[in-house]
Amino acid sequence: MEEQEKQQQAGYQKITRPFRVIGIISLCIVTAILTFIEIRLYGTGFQGKTLWDWLQLLGVIAIPVVVAVVAILFTGEQHNHDQLLADQRAQSEQKAIDNRARIEREAAQERACIDRGIADDNQREAALQAYINAISELLLEKKLRKSQPNDEVQMIARIRTLTVLHRLDGKRQISVLQFLNESDLIKKSSFIVDLKGVDLSQADLHGAKLRGAVLINAIFFGADLRGADLREADLRGAKLREAVLSKSVLCEANLCGADLSGANLRQADLREAIFTPDTDNALDIRKDILRGGPFGDAILDGADLSGADRTDTKITDEQLKSAKSYTDATRSNGSK
């Protein structure tokens, strides 16, 4: 603002300077002309002239000139002042117009963003409802629960599930998984819809209730599973790297071959959890990965950590003492 005022003042001085110069030049010219006329008509008149005569002569010559110059300067100053005020009003009006346009533009963008968000949310909700209706139809009309592993109805259910999970947000992904679990479609006791390898990276599954769910080789990179109920869940080979599992319940969960490197397991309940590879199963992973994960206050009562790689993993001796076994496990310092 101060810089703008300086610029306006400099412009004002630049405009008024020519008028001042013109006024001074005019004064000089008029004085010279009147002096010349006086001398031509009356001579020099030096002889017999008193001081008062000289002052009268000066008044006769100077007063009209001063009046003319003052009039010229005043007119120029007034014009410049009016022009400056007009420019300032124009700038203020333009700024007001620009501000209104900017506010309207930002409001329009915000409204468009909100409208897009609402539209996307409506689409996700419609997709969820369509999925539930489709699976319900497969259950009631196509006898999905009584189908065999290679039946077409199971393939359709798997494809529909994997497709819709990619389209939904975290809240609705939880709804799909819990719907399948509560419908006994992904439980170990009644495993029908195969979610092997499902990609739920960065998913928000906070508080999901997936007790006994079969999620073999599922990808949970960076997923939020805080407080999730994963008791007895089959998570063999699951990719849980950098996942947040703090306060989650993993009692008796099968974590054989699961990649838990960098996972947050603070205050997680891992009682009776299985980390030992199951050689009787086709998924025979010889080395579980726990590398670098924070296990602060994790409950390991009865957990089998045999063969687990604990390099840089913060598991205290007190926690290990409660574990069922940690034979051939790698210590946090890299030793066996």
C-alpha cells in the first residue's frame, strides 16, 4: 500500500512539473514584453522616478502576470487532482470487481468439488447396494452356499467381490467384508468366496469385524487395521507391511508366512497366534518376516514365533517368555 502511494505521488509530480515550467516561462515572457512596451512608449524613464513610481510600475506589470500564472497552475493542479482521484476510483472499482470474481470462482470450485464428492459417494453407495443385491441373488436363487469350488457361481461371486472392493471407500469395504463373513462365505468353516490375493493396500479397515475370515495372501500394505477383530483369521502369506494393527485382536490367527515388516503391533493381542510355517499345506513359507516392526506392549501369550526373523524388531524378553516357542528365530541383533 505504501509503495502504491509512492508511485501515485511520483506520477502526480511528473504530471504537474510541465505546468510549473510553463508558468515560469510564461511569467518571464510576459514581463519581458511589458518591459519592452514600456520602454518603447515612455523611454527608460529613469530620471525623476521615485521609489513609489517604481513600485507602481512593478505592480502594474506583475499583478496580471501573477494572476495569469496562478490561474494556470491552479487549473493544472485541479485537473491533475481530479485525474488522480478518477484513477484511484477506477483502481478501487477494478479491485472490487477482481475480488468478487475471485470469490465467486473459488465458491464455484468448492461447490463443484462438493458436488463431485456427493456424486462419487452416491455412486459408491449404489455400487455397494448393487453388489449386496447380486450376492443375495446368488445365495437365494443360485444356491451359492451349496456350490463347489469350481462352480461358475463361485467364480462370479469372486469376480464381483474383487471388482467392487476396488471401487469402494474404506467404510464400504468393511461393509462388504463383514457381509461376506457374516454370511459364512469367507470363513474357514464355510469357505466359498475366494479372496486370495485381494488388494486392500492403504484401505481404512479400522475396527473391522472379521473373525475367522480367510484372507490368504491378501495385500494390506499400509492398511489401517486398528482395533480390528481378526481372531482365528487365516492370514497366511498376507502382505501386512507397514500396516497399522495397534490394539487389533489376532488371537489364534494364522500368520504363517505373513509379511509384518514395519507393521505397528503396539498393544495388539497375539495370544496363540501361529507364525510357524505349515509344512502340510501347499503354502510352505520357511521364514516369517517380522523385521523392524514395533511390538510395544503386544500380547504374545502362547504365540509360536519359531523361525521368525526379528531383526530390528522391538520385542522385549518379557514378551518372549510368554510365547509358546521361538526356536530358530532371529534375534533383534541378527543372531539366532
